[in-house]
Amino acid sequence: MRLVPALFGFLVVIITWLGISVVFDRLIGFLNSLLLATCPLYWGLANYINLDLMVAVLITSSLLSIYIGLQHDNKKWIYAAYVIAALATLTKGLIGLAFPVIIIGLWYLFS
């Protein structure tokens, strides 16, 4: 039972490294993922059996995908963000769709 949250915990470290490497620099991405990987509270929550970490990983991936898609003008990333937000909605409910829409909407409004 604890394998799935642990895999999602490892997955968000990889997603952080890849996403920040695309947006900024490979060194900054590596340092951010290293910082996340060494946080004891994060790994404690990754071994706790509930859906909060899974929906957080999916929402983070959705926001990162839509940011990369808008910055590089690539529709594939935006479609990936839609699919990931749908998976987050299936995981925990409407929060998986509401958070990305609200965050991206406010970002669009203020930028």
C-alpha cells in the first residue's frame, strides 16, 4: 500500500528536476530537486497512505506543463496539462481542476 505514495514522492522529485531544468537551468533544477529530496517532512508524507501527495503531484505537473506550454508556445504541453488535471480530478475530486484553473487564471490576470 505504501509503494504508490512513495513512487509519487519520487516522481515529483524527477518532475521538479525536469521542469525547472526546462524553465531555468539544469543546475538550478538539480539543486531544487535535491532540496526537495532531502526534506524529511516530505518523505514522511510520501510514506503516509492518503491521496494528498498524489493530487499535489498531479496539480504541480499540470501547472508546470501549462507554464512550459505557454512559454514555448507548444500545444502538446497544454494538452498534457489538461490530461494531468483530469487525472488529478479523478484522484481527489474537483480540487484537481479548480486549483490549476484558479492559479493560471490569476497568473494570466496579473501578468
